[in-house]
Amino acid sequence: MKKPLIYVCLLVAFLLTLTFNTQAQTKKKGISPQGKGAIIGGAGGAVVGGLIGHNVGGALIGGAVGAGGGYIIGNEKRRADEKKRRAWRRAHPRHHHHRTTRTTTTTTVTTN
């Protein structure tokens, strides 16, 4: 009697976790280009540093240098993308105007 109850509870917990994770992931914005560059550069630098240095110290140094370089490259990519986006907005100004409605208020003054 206890085993089926445990299995059902585990299944329900798993399904709830899966549901909440899928809802949370739709709201995430994503990782920045700097973060992507740092991760890729750090991983690549650690591999190359480990192969060249044949020890953990080389991998740590390579990872640190790769992460720094990857961050810089990712930052430059972000800046270039923003520059392209600004140029597109200047070339197409009609697409980015937010239409607002103007409300006017009139007051009526009556004298007795």
C-alpha cells in the first residue's frame, strides 16, 4: 500500500515541477551576448590551457583569459547589434512611434 502511494506522490511532484519550469522559462529573457562569450571563451580557454600546460594551473589561466576575451568579444557584438538597431530605427521612424491619444479637458464656468 505504501509503495503505490509513494510512486503517485513522486509522479505528481515531477509533473508539477515540469509544469512550473516550463512556465518560468517562457518569461526568461535569455543570456546576454557578453555572458555567452564569457562561457564559450572560458570553456575553450580552459581546454587549450589544459592541453598546453598539462596541468590544472594551465587550465585555470586559460579559462580566465578565455572568459575575459569572450566577454570583450560578446560586448562588442552587443554594441554592434545596438548600432544596427539604432540605424534601422532612424531609417524607419514610422514603425516605432507609440500612438497615444490626447485627451482634452474643457471646463465651463458659469456666473450667477
